[in-house]
Amino acid sequence: MSPGDTPPDAGQTSGLSHPQPIPSRKPAVITLIVIGIVVVGVAGFFVLRALDLF
């Protein structure tokens, strides 16, 4: 094949596939809850330190 020639037709790899399962959001929700608890705990610690209660 010389430069500029059209290459031969190739097989296609695109098309419909099986439906993909929807990933679970449970790990993300649990992670956000844990981070929220840690943030509230640290903030509470510093508030109590500022008020001389801890």
C-alpha cells in the first residue's frame, strides 16, 4: 500500500454490550459519615479546650 491509499476495511469493535451494573454508593456514604464524625469530634475538642472544660 502506498502513501495516500485508503486502507482496507477493518472489523468493528464497537457495538452494544451487556448492561453494566450500577456501582454501590454505600462505601462513599460510609466514608463521608466517618469523616463528618471525625470533623465534629475535633471541632468539639477545640471548643471545649477554648472554654477550659477539657
